[in-house]
Amino acid sequence: MSSSGRTRQGALRRLREYVLLYLGLGYLGMICLLWTPFAMVFYPLLPARAGRRLGRFVINQGFNSYIRFLTLIGACRFDLAALDKLRGQGPLILAPNHPSLLDAVMVISRLPDVACIMKAGLMDNIFLGAGARLARYIRNDSPLRMVGCATTDLSAGSFLLVFPEGTRTTRMPVNPLLSSVGLISRRSGVPVQTIFIETDSPYLCKGWPLFRKPEMPVVYRVRLGRRFDPPSSVQPFMTELERYFVAELEDAVLPQPPERDGGTMSSSTI
């Protein structure tokens, strides 16, 4: 093939990938915006238990639809079958590593009745806030309240999704782990199920702009790790858990920090 032919082929591929990028983002935005007014109405009208059940069901189905859509258009490939083994095993504290913004979407798309600990800013977000509040997701702005709400939710038999790193990974293979997962496990008496998310793409990693195009398809694989019993002492538990994460992820397929022309991109605030 001539150089002009390769250039034209490359341009067409980039155009196609941009179309897929905006289709995917538009689909997710549409789901969130369509559900938001209903969630805002249902939140004060429904009892907490009914609202939680409805909110989590809709989020589960919406995220599952989004994952299927990304697969259908060829933007991503997902291997999430390992999560199916956890169905019916709650209550459990789900503790994945956190390479990208899609991590919570992947986990919640496969499991019903998942509570999620979210940053307070996301709970107030126009796209996500109303649905998250209806589902009784848990704000992370008050540690004592967060642990108490998480313990109450687990006592009802739910899954609880907690990212022990606290934010997306910036130091490969894993950030230092926060003690909240150990505190919740000790107080609730619920085991911690580790989950490992692998991808070689930096798409939506820390520092990746929302509208920056990755190479497609982006491939994700999820596998289950060890299940830890509730600790009697939090600090030794967290030390053991962090060592386990480092060992399991040392040879895992993980992305390099996102870069752009001229050097490394600064971290975003998300």
C-alpha cells in the first residue's frame, strides 16, 4: 500500500474511533439524563427500602446496557464473567483496584443490589447525583457516618463496592490503601472480596481527559482474588491487604500513565 493510502486509512480509522467515542459518551449521558427526573421524583415519595431497591435495579440495568452498547459498536471488549460467580453471595465488601473511571460501571453492571461509596462531588453531579441518592449510595465526606451507613447497608445483605485506593491508580501497580475497607469489615463482620481489573489502555485513567480518544477497542478483564475474613485489628489487616494487592498486580496487564505530546499529562481532579 502506498504512503497516501496508509495515511487515508489511518485518518478513516481515527474518524471512526472518534465517532465511537462520542456515541459511547452520548449513550451514557442519555441514560443518566433520562433517569434523573424520575429519580428526583421517586426519592421523596418512596420509602427508603423501596427507593433503594428501585434505584439499584435501574443503575444495574442501565450500566449493563451501556457495557453491551460499547461491545456492540466495537469500542470496548469486556471479560466480566468472573463477577457472575458472586451473585447470591452477599453480603460482601467488594474491593477492586481502580485503574479507570469505568471500574464501578463494570462491577455494578453484573451484580444486583450493590451499594457504592462515592465522592461527595459525584453525589451532587447533575448526571449521577439523583440516581445515586435514590439508590442510597454512601457519601465519603464524613468517615464516621460513611462507616456507619456502610455497616447498616451490609446488614441488609447488600454488596458494598469500596475502592481501597480511594482514587484511581496513580502509582503502579496500586496506590497506598486506605483503612476504610478494614474499618467497615471489622465493624460489620463482613468479608472483603478482592477483585482485580486489568487493561492495557490508559483510557479514563487518572489524568485522561473525558473527550480524548483512545486506541480501540479498549479491552478489560476482571478476575476474582482472595476473600479476606473480617479483621480483629485494622492496621495489620491493611498491611496484609496492600501486600496482597501489590503481589497480585505486579505482573498484571495495566496501563502506563497517560501522556500527550511534550510530556506526561498532569493529574485530573476526578
